[in-house]
Amino acid sequence: MNVRHQCSGATVCITITDCGPRTKEWCGEATCCNGACRTNRVLDLTPAAFSAIGNLSSGKLPVYIYE
């Protein structure tokens, strides 16, 4: 899958290795960029993949996921 940062357009290609059952725990979390907000965290990226599209210290990023 490809993950593209919603704000900067930076992209990284990832392999999804696990699907967790706890997505409901993150309902209501939102990250925003240029007035557009995304809710519900769906991916936990490795530090290397996260660093390819954003700063690790930000903690979470608004992204698009596509093939």
C-alpha cells in the first residue's frame, strides 16, 4: 500500500503485516491540515516509514492510503 501525507504530499510504500482489533479506541481522534480533518487512526507505521513522510515528534499525521 502507499501512504501519502495529506498536507505535504510525501509518499511511502508500506506492507501491512497486521490488522488489530482495537480501532474503536481511537474514535474521535482527529488530525487536521489546511482545514481538512481526518479521524480514526488506522495505521501504525514503523519509525522508518513514518520518518519518510513526516517528523516523528508529530506523533500522528493525516494521510491517504491507496494501492
